Amino acid sequence: MSEWKVKVNQESDYKIEEEKGELLFDGKALDIDLLEVGSGKYHLIHEGKSYSASLVELNKEEKQLKLKINNRTYNLDIEDQYDQLLHKLGMDNLASAAISQLKAPMPGLVLDVMVKEGQTVSKDDSLLILEAMKMENVLKSPADLTIKKVTVEEKQSVEKNQILIEFE
């Protein structure tokens, strides 16, 4: 048996279970006729009503997806049984707790440093631009963090795995 907790539009929580090939939605059997009509596009019938659905966006790493059903958009955040267990044990923020440094992914030249020591950054904020192999690479924050130390400056050459930024 597999179990998922699904949060819809950051509001409603639902429990979805798969047991012996049958889907249960909050403990009740989910009876849906589903037909794929195109790439990421579906037609479904539930309780005698017809719906058009499409997968707008899928982020497997974050376990998030965006669905459009009859012209209404739904954002779904999905937790599997392992995510739920980590949450129960208070260990769901381990990824950000373990991050202490940003290292150069490859040798290159620092073109721009966009942060300073003591600055608080959010996940995916741009930290610096590294030119490598004639391409500009924007290095982003892996989590919500505070900058402890910037160890490089503009126009500085760096080697692979060299520490660029330290986090608190």
C-alpha cells in the first residue's frame, strides 16, 4: 500500500492511498474514467460529470505539480510516506541545515558577486555569475540562508570545488 498527502492550492489537505490497484481519496474509492487525448491532456469522467484536464507543470524534485481542470488551475504539493515520516520526526528541514558552502561547479571566472556578508537570501536567489567555457552560469541559493562570508571577488579566477560563499 502506498500513501500520499496532497495539499491543493496551499489550503486543503487530502490523503490518497493506492491499495491493490485501487485509488482511495480520503478513504473512499475514487471512481474515475480517464482518457489521454494528447500529450499531458486528459478527459475524465467522475460521478457522471465530464472534465478536461491538463498537466501544466511538473517538478519531480519538489514533488509539485500544476493542473488545469476545466480552466481552473490547481497547485498540488505532494508528500509520500517518507516525507511524512521525516516531518513527524522533525527532520524535514535537514537539507537546508546541512548546507554550509557554495563551491564552484567548474573552473571559471567570477563576473559578478550579487550578495554580501550578513545578507539573508531565499532559495533560488542569484548569488553570483561564473563564466565557464564561454558561458555565463548564474549560481543560485540552494535554500533560505544567511551569507557568512564571500570568499571571491569579481574578475577572480576559480578552480573546480573552490569555496565561493560560506553560509551560517
